[in-house]
Amino acid sequence: MSAFTAGLTLLLVTSTLWTQVSAQCSAGTCQLLDNCNTDSDCAPGLICSSCVVSGVLQPICIRDQATVLQNITSLPFNKVAWLTTHNSFAIVGAPELTGPRITFYNQEDSVTDQLNNGVRGLMLDMYDYKNDVWLCHSFDGECLDITSFAPALDTVKEIMTFLVNNPSEIVTLFIEDYVSAVNGISNVFRAAGINQYLFPLASMPAPGADWPTVGTMIQNNWRLVVFTSKSSKQATEGIAYQWNFVDENQYGDDGLVAGLCPNRAESQFMNSTRNSLILQNYFHTNPVQDTTCRDNSQALYDELTACYTASANRWANFLSVDFYKRSTGGGAFQAVDKLNGQMQCGCNSPVSCQTRTAPGQCPSETSLSPATSPTADAQLPSPGGPAAESRADKAQPWVAFLTFSCWALIHLLLW
């Protein structure tokens, strides 16, 4: 047999084996953690992705949509958890409107897509720039050509469209505020026509009190909650100063120490009960797109309890992450499920709260799709730990064989 014929045979065998190993399902039939080749292989609510840094070399189906919460209208707003994106506007591939951009990116899809996938908290950095208000990922309080993204009005209009099309949804904005122009942010809201949805400052709760119920907020059309990082704006523009109402842990690398949940400098201590909302950050100071899948998995899930303990046994209401769809399984979506389940009934899934037959029991729901609900407690796959890793471990011999085959093929063709 010639080297070419041998090489071609080996290529065909390798290709066949790789197809068999990589996915045994297709056309939307692959479930959570099943091997896959493309997004279309996975069931609704799932995408096909790998996580090399966690040893998940073969692509698997992971969650990319939040659970649709049921029967929450009677709950105070501070008794519900919402997935939040850090620097929601700093999107990979965003058009460069002011020349080449040199800054960090934190997300991968549009704000509209984030909202459609169940994100309900958005972090936006607003700056004075070009005689307007822009979204920038910059430093020293100044927006530059190389750090700019887009006029804030564009993104606020996206949010406006979502609120119009989804009359029972509530969105919260956390504005990192570098705007000095008089009524700068208010003018953006007015131009977008979004003021009709603003939660009024006068109706926000007194220290230690619950927020209005979700149902009340929907009924009154108070469906856009806005916080600013600039304290003066509460008096001048009627925008709530964030840390008058929200306790927040440290952001960046200093907030990722396992088992700890320190407050950021501007916030009350985490164990203060003055504020009834809690924002939990879990992202690196300098985001790395390809390693965030590891961060948004078991480590994130475990840190929920650390912040619960540090916050006087209160679960977070907003969970903020980078590249929110990246994980090795349930990811940030499953972490938010745990927050909601624990707040509602002490289970790890809000679905368990609806289906349990007795207090204290957390049933299994193996028939439910991750697109609309997580697999419940007894069958809960790891957000990125043992379940995904065991599949990766099983695949290692095959991966090693295929790697050797490719090496051998190269040598045969060159021989």
C-alpha cells in the first residue's frame, strides 16, 4: 500500500471515528451535556460549545437561556434573582464607530439578544463624549476614540423595544456614571421615549423594607429600574444612587477569592440589612473570552453560598458575569436558578418550588427541557463540574487516538 493510499485510509477512518465520538445525536435532539457538532444539533435553549481550559475538548450542549419564571407576581422584587451582564455593551465584533478600538470586551451578543435570552440586569458605562452620552469601556473617567462603543441612546432604544414587546418583563440598569452634562442621562431616556417605564424614586423602599411586588411593578408599568454610581444624580435627575438601595460585593479579581464575599468600597457591608437588594459580581478584572467558561461553572455556583453567608443569609438578586453564555453545562443560568429556588422554597430550582408535593421536598423533573426550566434537584447536572468533566474524561482516550492518527497521517503524507 502506498503512503498516499495509507494516509487516505487513515484520514477516512479518523474522520468517521471523530464524527461518531463528537456527536451521537443531531437535528435538535441533543440534550444538556450531550456531545454535538453544531448549535443546530442541540435542543432549544442549548448551544454547542467546548471549554478547553476545563478539559471539555469535545463540544457539548450547554444552556444559553434563562428559566422562564412562573408565579412570581406576588413576590417582592427583592425576592427574585435576575441574570445580569457586566459591561453589557462591550460586545465582541461591535462596529468601530470612531476608528480602531483598543479595550476589553465582556460579552458576545447584542443587548437585544441578551434580553431575549433572559438577561434582566444590564451594566452600562456612560460617558460625556462628542457632545453626547456614549457607552465606553475606558479609564480615568474619560471616553476616548479607542475605548468608545456607541451612543447610549442606541442601546436605550433596544431596551425600550424589548419593554414594549414584553409587557410583563422588568429590566434593571446599573449605570457606571461619568456623565457631567446637565441632565445628560435624563435627556437620553427622554429621547428614547422610555420614561414611561421608569420606576419612580419616590416609590423605592425605605431602608430595610421590601420592594413592591413584581405584579405591582408590572401593573404600574414600573418596569425599568435604574441605578447610578454618581450620588448627586439622585437629587438632580431623580435617578437612584445605587448604594442607597443595593449591597454589592467586590468586583474583579479581588472578588473571586473562593469562600469570601467582601463588599466593594462604595457599598454597605454585605451583612448590613439596610438595603434589600444584593448584587453579586463574579468576573475577572481583565476578561478572557476563552477561559470564562471555567469561571461561569462550578466555581460560580459554589460562590453563591459564600455570598449568601456573608450577606446575613440573603441570596443575591442580581448575578453579574462576563460572556454569560460560556460554561461547561448549566452555567450562570443554573446559578440563577439556584438563587430563585432557594429564595422561593429552599430548593435548587424554581421549578421544584412549583412541583413539590410537600414542604422541604425538592422533586426531580427529568422530563423538563433546560430551555424552559433546569433539570431539578435530584437530577441536577453540575454547572460545570463532575458531570461535564466525567464526559470529558471518557473522551480522553478517543481524543488521544485521534490526535495520534492526525500525527501519523502527516508523517505518512510527508514520507
